[in-house]
Amino acid sequence: MTAYDEIDSEAVWNRLDDAEHPIVNPVSAESVDRLLNRVPLAPGAHVLDVGCGLGAWVLRALELHPGTRGTGVDVSAAHVAKARAAADKRGLADRFDARVGDGTALPPGDPADLVLCMGLCDAFGGVRATLDRLRPHVRPDGHLLLGEPFWERPPDAAALAALGIGADKHTDLDGVVAAALDAGWAPVHGYVSTPGEWDGFVWACVRGLADWGFAEADPAARRNILRYMADYRDAWLQGYRGVLGFGTLLLRPVPAPLRVFTGRRPAWAAGPWTRD
Ligand SMILES: C[S@@+](CC[C@H](N)C(=O)[O-])C[C@H]1O[C@@H](n2cnc3c(N)ncnc32)[C@H](O)[C@@H]1O
């Protein structure tokens, strides 16, 4: 019998490819393409996807940038198995290496031309920790694509209860940008997911749970899965819809001597658009 509290994000997300939304974030396939096309990647370039989930981002990067090679790391063996199977199916297996591992404790190695970290800052202990820890894994002339939830508007009690977090868990979008600037990165492109992308993602999760609960589960487990499905849906509809946003920043590492130019002007300095 499956107890309600034995169903977790991994179980929900592992069904997303069946629900035709293998991106485990509120981002559409079109947006993934647009974002990945912003990154210049020559043949031979290496893409490292930290917390690769079902492999949607890294495999698409390999398709869009011929001759590149990719590595996906995820703590979930089930996700990594799916990412490998997808690579096989799409003829990318010879360019893709998938590993089960803790992305927050990557061993030192050759830095990558593009590091993807979509929806994993929580595991690192926040945005700033993520940016600091991933820096050695990005080439000095490389890019980091960082996706992170933020408060689209100040969360009310219903949103916080639905998410089971405090208001200090996230900042607004400017707070994410500020963390990147403080850590010595320059945002060179940004994208905020639309309400339609959020709906697409959450309904795909609900759909995966519905297929599991109605059609596949053993009858004894069915009611718990369906209860989970209903709570998942209502946490969204009655809780955090329109409150939690999701932003993706394309970041370049900035050498220390240049940070004074790419960071924000201090409050006492001349305003924007004024020459020093
Ligand atoms: C929100 S999902 C995003 C998956 C993928 N980046 C995407 O956008 O499709 C977060 C992923 O991070 C993985 N994860 C969580 N903690 C991790 C850790 N410490 N190391 C590696 N992966 C982790 C989860 O298993 C999950 O696949």
C-alpha cells in the first residue's frame, strides 16, 4: 500500500515524460529552445546539466548544437535511467553521459562551456551558494543557465501554506539578479515563465498522478495517489498560482577587476546613464 507521504516529487516528476512534459519546471519546449539558442556552443563544447531530471535540457542542447557533448548528473537513479533511455531513443547516446550523483558535491574537473542548473538552488542552500559552488565548473568564457523560483508578488498565507515554506525562502526577481551580481556574474539574458507555462507544468504533474491513480496503481494504493493528486492541484489553484514565479537567467562569470563595471552602482554614486 502506498501511503500518501511516500509519494514525493521524484515519483511525480518521473511520470512527466508520459504526461508529455519532460521538462521538470514551468518552462515550455519552445522556451527551452529559445534559451539554449542564445548560448554560443561550438562543436566539441561540453554541456553539464546539474540536476538534469529526465534530461530534457541537456539532450535538447545536444540536438541544437551539433558536435557538442553533454553530461547529466542527478540524485535520482530513476530520472537518470529515463534520461539515458531518451538519449538512446534520440540517437544521442554517444554524446551523452548520465550519472547518478549529488550535484552539490561535484568533484573538480574540466569546467564546462555551458552549465545548466534549472530548479536546484534549494539543494545547494540558496541562490548565492549555488552560484559560488558552480563557478569552478564553468569555463571563464562559458555560461551558466540558472532557473529559480521567485516571488512574483508578496506571498499570502494561502500561498505559504500550500508550498509549506516561509516567505524568506525566495526573493523577488530583483533579489535573484542581485545575488548573481554580488557573486560576480553578469546576467546577459533573462526570461520569466508565463502563466501558461506554469499551467502546462502543473497540469502535466496532475495528469501523471491521475494516470497513475486511476489506471495503473494497485487498488489499495489508489485513494492515496488520487488524494495526493487533488491536493497537488489545489495547492496550485488555491495557493501559489500567480504568486510563485520562475525566472531563468543566462549568466557569464565576470573576472574580479571587471565587476565594478558590471555590478550595480552604489547608492552614493551617479545614477544610471551617467558617465563616471
Ligand atoms: C525541479 S527538478 C529539475 C530537473 C531538470 N533540471 C529540468 O528542468 O527538467 C530538480 C532536479 O534536481 C534533482 N536533484 C535534487 N537534489 C539534487 C542533488 N543534490 N544533486 C543532483 N540532483 C538533485 C532532482 O532529482 C530533480 O531531478
